[in-house]
Amino acid sequence: MFDTSLFGTELPGALRVIIVFLLVLGLIGATTWAVRRFGGHRLGVATNRGRLPRLAVLVAASVVTRRRLILIWVEIVVVIVFL
């Protein structure tokens, strides 16, 4: 049904496996390169380098017994929480 010859000659099974293996590795490498080159920023690859964290506890202090004052930084807003 299918012609298994390459360039008109029959290849041994081991050589055919090696050629297909190298072809698959090349396709994987090309896909990886294309994703990093053209679409990496959309997939979250190395986008947080140099950025400040989005959520951080600035200060947590005990005010009175069993009460705490906590300053939380969210993006550009400071939230005061009294627990």
C-alpha cells in the first residue's frame, strides 16, 4: 500500500528508525524555538523577572493583646487590616 523506500532504495530498519528519530528531534527543537521566539510572553515564560510581587505584607504589628495591625500591599494599593 505505502512505498517504504526513501530515494528509491530500501533502507534497513535501524537506519530508518535513526532518521525518523532525528526528524522528530528536529521538529521538537523547531517548535520550542518558535514558541520561545514568537509566543513565550503569552505563556508566562520569564515574565516576572524584575517585577515587584503583586501581594506583600509590609508590616505586621501587635497593637493590643490579641489584636494585630497588618499593612498589605496589593499591586499599587496598601490595605490596612486590623485583626
